[in-house]
Amino acid sequence: MRTCFLLVGLLIILSGQVMAQRACNTSEYQQQELINDPAFAARLDAIEAFIQKQKSKAQSANTSARLQQGVIKIPVVVHILYHQPGENISDQRVNSQIEMLNKCFRRQNADTANTPASFKALSADCEIEFQLAISDPQRRNTSGVIHKYTPVVEWQMDDKMKFASEMGDDAWNPSGYLNIWVCNLKRIAGYASLPGSEASKDGIVIDYSVFGTNGSSGYEMGKTAVHEVAHWLGIKHIWGDAYCGDDLVEDTPKQGNYTTGCPTGARVSCTNGPAGDMYMNYMDYTNDACINLFTEGQKTRMRTLFTTGGQRSSLLSSSGLSAPLIFESPLPDESPRWLHPQIYPNPVTSELTIDVAYDVRWVGKTVSISDISGHIVMQVTITSKIQTVNISRLQTGMYFLSVRKEDGSYIKQKFIKM
């Protein structure tokens, strides 16, 4: 029994440690994409070669690191996918996230005062800003925020939230918009596609609980999205996803691994002393309250993607921030009145109603009605979210209604025929 309690305690501790880190799965996502798409590696190599060539040209011309002049403004569309009402975050919270992105990428946060003296000279205003789109890809007016009910209870790192056919929401043209999906992610805070990813999957995914100003300890300021957007702009984790790895940025010190919590003072690894690890960089896993900088090298890398021929250059000519040409009143998002199947009336005399509006995936499935001895006495295909079934020919008694989906979920309920 003592051993059992010790194991349970250990699991609780380990679970707390997992939740305490940023839980970004972008590196794992990239590895999976390399397996799924053999051509992805070649695209990544071509983009890296482009970045290095542009940097070399700038250096040989003795110019500054600002390869793309002026402040870059990126149109954003936020796809909010909710099942439970609490997951349908407000537009106000979306605005708080956009505000945090702008403060971090423009180095305008008050907490930049906490950047250690040894790294202040390396800290950068990336001159990149984000704004909710005012025109959609068809130049219709938009708020830049989509609220959509989904029957999916929990999502995984498989991109299904990016497709309406999978009960998610399709991306807006990624050549003109940064797509952000906000949903209930399973055990991770977020992940991002990299430059060169498949267009239909391009963007970032964030768990609803850590998006914008929120109540999640360690994630409460909305800097998870800052971290993921930087991945979307070609920036790797500060430790290079390997022990003392290479993040391809010259002015970030080598670092042994990720950092959790909120450390202070110099933490030396990979012989990077005396300044030590740059654990206050947005690309570490340190708590939101303790990360406060991008470097000049990271800035150069991000902005290189916006030069002519760069992977993100098309965003500079996006119509997403141009005045809309078509004005329409958006249809209200309608979530179902309940989140489980309803069968009524019960008892029933002649017509039974099956309400599966909470999950349209039941449409097309076959319902079986069995008597108390288990014999199927009737079958009917569900053709609409609210289906009526004529049971007037059934004898008086108790019956069982059952239907199953391909994913293994099923409905099984009993009713009384009067």
C-alpha cells in the first residue's frame, strides 16, 4: 500500500512539472511532418539557404540587419473552436492576446526592464506588429475572429482542427493571413507550423486556457502565443532542440536544455558563462512573467522571411487590412442547447424524436431499435440533426435504441412504447 501511495505521489509531482513548462510541441510536430511529407525537408533546406544568402548579402553590402525596412503588419484571423461554453473565449480576450503579441515583438512591455544587463544590448524591437483582419479573403467585412461550435471534445496535435471536414475550421489563405486556432488541446499548450509547411495547415494552434490574459498560472500573460508565432516565423527553441544544440542564431548563447519556472541570476551551461543561459528569451519554456526578449539575431532571421522571395513576403501585400468591399451581417454562431443525445417523448405513442444537433457526425449513421429480448425490430438511417422515427407499428413495451460511429462512440438509450 505504501508503494502505491508513493507512485501516486510521484505521478502528481511529474504531472505538475509537465504543466509548469510551456509544453510547446512544435519540434515534435516538425518531426512528424518530416515523416508525413518527404518533400518538407527539401523545402526547409531551401528556406534556410535563402535566409543565409540574404544575411550574407546584407553583411557584404555593409548594411544594417533590417533587411525589410519599416514596421511589418501581419493580418490575423483567430478561429475559436469550442465544445463547452467556457471554451468560447471572448473577443476581449482575443484583443488582449493581440496586444501582448505587439508589446513583445515591439519590445514595449514594462518587463523589458528585467532583461539582464549582459543581454540588454542584444535585445531587439523586431518591428513586427499584428492586427485582426478587417477584410476576409473575398474582401468581405470581418472582425478577424471566428466563433464555431464543434462536437469534438478535445483535440490532438494532428491538425484536424484546421479542417471543416474534421469538425474544425478551414484556414484562410495563409499567403495573406496568420491563422490562429484556439481550442481544447490535449495536454499541450500549443504548436506551430514552420515556414514551408503545407498551406492548408499553416498557422499556430493554442490551447484556449493559455490564450490571451487568463488564469493559468505560469501562462497567464498570453506569451505562449508569442513563442508559437516566433516558431511560425522560423525561430527555433533557444537550446536548438538538442543538448547544447544550434538554434541558428548567432547572438543567443548555447544552452543545455529548456528552463522551467522563474529562475534568477546566471545559470551556466555548455560553457556559456559568465552571462549564462538566456532563459528570459521568449523561445525558452520559462514562465510568462520571466521572459522578456528577442535578440537582434532572431529579429534578422524573422524579417528575412519578408524580403523579396521570402516565405512570408506575400503577407506584405495582403488585403486583410484593407477596407472591405462587401459588407454583410455575419450569421450568428448557434451552439446546440445540450451536449448529448436527446430522445423524446419518453414514453412515446407513435413518433420518437432523436436530437443529435450537438454532433452532426451522427447524420448518415444507422439506428437500431431492439426489443427487450435483444432482437432488432427496426432500423432507420439518421438523415438530419433532429430525426423523427415512426414507431406506431411497434407493440407496447420497453425498447432499446443504439447507434455507433466509426470512432467507437455510441448512443444506447431505452424508451417505453405506450
